Amino acid sequence: MSLPNQTLPPLVRKRLDRWLAHWGTPSLSRSLRIEWSSRLRRSFGRCYQDERLIRLTPSLRESQSFLLSEILCHEAAHAAVYELYGAVAHPHGPEWEAMMRTAGFEPRVRIPVVVRNRRSDVPVDRVIRSAHPSEQRRQAAAAGRRRRSAAPRKRARRRR
């Protein structure tokens, strides 16, 4: 469910146009749609490259401008990579990382945030998810490897 298409703050929109021009994709400035979606609960944003659509969580509207800018840059870089390289480029691959760095952000997939609940403030990592299925499979496989490797291994004793 998408909320009515509310405009981005003018400063953030200006930054978006500047990034797209710098990345060599100024045509995306006119065709890229930005929507606010209340269905995004586990991620700040999502890019649908084929549809030239970025969906952002409404909680970003009340957040600091820098966080909104970073998330929007992250998702716009996905759209720009797709525009320039097509589906062969990996969602968080070297092309995407280079775009994030030229925009002035550290390329990262997780952003630590504080989630407020009734009992306490609990810091958690919020995932910026990629819409690309191969990236989701790679992340799931990497998470499985980390989980298995974190368990202590028993070494077999060698008998002489």
C-alpha cells in the first residue's frame, strides 16, 4: 500500500538531481518515481529498477535530513547502476559502491538505528534491502555461513 505521492524536501530533491547528473543518468531525474509506503517495516527503502520506482518508509519523513539523503542515495544508486549496466551488475557490487562513494556516502547495507519500545531503547541494525532476488539469496547464504561458523567446533583428537 503506497501513500499519496508526497514530495521530497527541496534540498533532498536537489541532492538527488545532482547525484543522478554526476553518475551520468540525468534522465532518471525525470522518470524516477519516489513513493512512501507504510508496508516497509523491516527496511528503510526499496528500489524497483524495472519500474523506475523507489519506495521509502514514511518514518524517514520525520528523521534527520542526512538519513533520508543517505537512504535515497542508496536506492537511487541501484536505479543508476541498472540504467547504466543492466541486470548483469550486482546490486551492491563495485559499480554501486563507486556511486555511493562519489556521492559522499560510505557504501553500506545495514544502518544501526535505535528502535523504541515500551521497555527500553534497543539498538538494532536496520537493513536496506535490495529488490534484486540474487542479492537476497547471496545475503541469506552469507548469513547462514556466519551462523554456522560462529558455533564452536570440536576438534577430533588424532590417535597415534
